[in-house]
Amino acid sequence: MTEGDRRGLRVVLVDGLGRPTRVRGLVEWLVGVAPARARGAVTIALVDDVAMRRLNSTFAGKDRATDVLSFPASPAEARSAKAARGLDAGARVPGTPGGRPAQRRHLGDVVIATGVARRQARVAGHAYAQELRVLALHGLLHLLGYDHETDDGRMGRLEARLRRRGGMTAGVIERTERA
């Protein structure tokens, strides 16, 4: 499936050229474990390491491929987890019809480097598809305003709980902390 839509979250999976692509179970898994407040649309792009290196250099100032980058649709939400979490189902939003949040606000884009993901899966001893799930969830949480570098472990705890809900154990943050 290239698109998933449940509980107000729509996920579209594309390749590095923006064409719909498939990874068995990825979209459905992410939609199933996402926090309830993850409402809107997300695009996940699977790109090669060269494209990821270019993106990482341009946007993070690091001249190397990384595993996952998140590009929030709203820079304000990227800076404020509180604001990102403020648009829950019952929130009244000034300036919108009936004070209701837009049904399909675009949360942003998650970009995953396929080469890096394959190498990390090998090292972790699990399947490539599982690594893509780990990275997609990590990226989605960043779109929702979480930042494991500044939040005293809040993102890590939430990510671990959501992974367990989806039948998985170790994730990006634990690997980073062990390294």
C-alpha cells in the first residue's frame, strides 16, 4: 500500500522521484501506532544515499548521508512541541470554520535514506522493512514537534511506547545513546 488513512492520519509513500512506491506493511504499521494527535497528511520519501547527503548538507550543514530527516510543514511547530500537540480533535482553532482544525493539514515530509537504512538493519540484525518502520516513526515524531536532543527523554519514552505497541523493541534514540 502506498497510502494509509486512519484516525485522521494520511501517509503517502514515494520514491526519490516522487512516484508512489510500496514497502509491505510500512504505511499501515505507522498509521496504526501513531499517536492519536497525529492528524493530517505526511509524505515519506525513500531516497538514495546521494540524495540524502545533499539534503543533510543543505539543511543540517552535515556533509554525509544520515538515516532520516524530517521537514515540518510549519517551522513554528518544529520549534514548539506544545503548539504541535495543541491541535487535538477537540481543539477550537480561531479563523477556521466552526473553530475546527483542518481535516488534512499537511504535517510535513519524512525522508529516509535507503542505503543507510539497509546498513543499519544489517547491523541491528533485523529486516530492512523493520528499519524503515523505526525510521518512519522517528521522523513522524519530529514532525509533531518532538526533539530528543532537547526534551529530557520525552520523545524517547513516547517512541519506545509506540514501537512496543507495534511489536518492536530498539529504535533510533536507543542506538544513538549507546554509540
